[in-house]
Amino acid sequence: MVNRTALFAVLLSCLPAWAASLSQTEVFRSGEGGYHTYRIPALITTPKGTLLAFCEGRKNSGSDTGDIDVLLRRSFDGGKTWSPVQKIADMAEDTIGNPTPVVERKSGVIFLLLTSNPGPVTERQITETAPRISRSVWITQSADDGATWAAPVEITGQVKRPDWTWYATGPGNGIQLRSGRLVIPCDHNRRENNERHSHVIYSDDRGKTWQIGGIANEKTNESAVVELKDGSLLLNMRSYHGKNRRAEQRSQDGGITWLGLQLNDTLIEPVCQASLIAAVPAGKKSDGRLLFSNPAATTRTRMTVRFSADDGRTWGASRLLHEGPSAYSALAMLTKRTVGLLYERGDKSPYERITFAKFDIFSK
């Protein structure tokens, strides 16, 4: 008789290390907990090692408009189990969302950038009727590892120009540079011609005040930013150039200006949000290794994590985490070798649940 335990051990030993270590846990399931749909994940690791998983709770439908709240679950064991859901931003029947967290290393404070608009109003109505109907920018913070959160404070006047209509923070995560500057990827539409542009906002006083940084080329919006080995920045953007490829621009001055736009032929996309992080523990200097996640197809399927060892110039390895429908995602380093990914996935639709995947980093 075949020893099934021994056979399984042999088969397991033949798998790549990342595959053997892969685990996936459901964090939010649409239709449960009083919400029709959960969308727009964001993930960070706190200085204490706690995982914070944010998302939008869409009360009555899967629409981008309506009664939408910002929710949080925390994990103290690397994503094996999760705390009960916390509601950390609720503007009654209005929309509040696009969660974009960042940790300020010196104080340990976690800042969460958000955007809001009246619940019944669509993005199209905002772009066509602003400033009568507008999109506003908010910030909340936690000083106790995400257990409690301050009431959101509006910062629209600091970070939005009068001729901008639509506005979104992230979604995903912000970063803190070696200089201490906090940088948040954002995007906006211009009133004059409805052009889409990614941009960043930044704070040089540890989150007390915020300013508008560099604006990327047109036909870009939802974006992710990372600091590279030499201290320059890479902005990776959802692209509307009709090529199904991610757009990229680099900055040599901390995000104040951006160099010319390029489309990355390796990073195929279906026109969707993506995540980009340095593959080092939070607060550590980048060594050139980056991780990138998105649906690596021309449709919202095939959630894939890619690895670069040279600051994103080439992407030499990839891991498929879910073959089926998938969409938005958020990466975070858990330890020196362990990666977490919070992402939208399903069987018939990408928006059936939000899942946390955990696996060891790969280098080839």
C-alpha cells in the first residue's frame, strides 16, 4: 500500500518554495456584515508588526457611488486570524473611501488619506458639474496601532487645485522617504478638458500639513509610488493610452517633478489599479528589490505578483495567485522574507470577496 503521507511529502518537496508556503485567507465576503459589496483593499504592517486591512464597505450595491464607509480588520498573527470589523469613517449616506494609509516612523502614527463626495453623485456628474458638486479630501489618524481613530479632518484646500474636479487618493498605500517626507499617490481630472492625471501630495512636517507635489502626464490616474535604491522615486500608474500597459515616471527630487512617461511592456494590465512596494521591511532602505501586483491580463483576471531586482527596470519573476476574476490589490512586507497581498477575487466576479495571501519572497 502506498504511504500517502510520505507521497505527499515528496510531492510537496518538488514545489517551488513560494508555492509550498502560500496560504490564502478570506478577510471580507460581499453580502455579509450588512454590506452589499466590499472593495478597494489597502494593507500595511505597523511598527509593532500588526497587519491592518482596510477596504470600502458599499452598503447597498457594488457601485462606486452611494452609502460607502471605510472599514478595518487587524491581524496580530501574520494574517492567520483577523479581528472583528471596525468602522473607521462613515459620512452617513455619503461616499467616503479610497483608503491610502502611511506610517510615520518617528512617532508611530498611522495616517489614512481618504476622499469623499455626496452619496447620490456619480464620477461623471462630478467631472461635468464641478465646482457645484465636488470631491473632497480627508485624513484620519491612529496613535495606538489602529485600535482607535480620530475623526476625519478635511484637507481639500491644501491638496486640490480649483480647476480639478474628480480626485482620488491611492488607493493602496503611501510611503515615507529616507528624508522623512510622507508621499501619497493620488489622481485628478482637470475641468477644462477632463484630462486624467496622476499626482502626489506630500508632507514635510510629519503629517501636520500637506502640499501638492509633481503632476504626471495625462491619460494616467490610480497610481503607486516607491522609493528606489538611489533615493529617486518611481510612480507606476493606471494607463489610458490604449496599450494595456502600465505607465511609469521617475522623480529625482522627492516627487516635486516627474521625468518623461514610459509604458512598461512587461507590466500588462486591463486598465486597473495595481500595487508597488519595496521588497524590504517597513522603514528599511531599499536595496533595489521591488514587488508589483495586478491582474496580469487584458481583462480583470490572473492576479499576479512580480519581482524586480533592479528598481523596476526589469521584472524577472512572477507568481500567479489566482487564475480567475480579480481586480484591486495591496502588497505589504510582513517580515524580511514574507509578503502579504490583500486583493479582490472571485469565481464569477472579481468583487465577491477580499482575500489575504501570504507567501515567501522569491528572487528568480
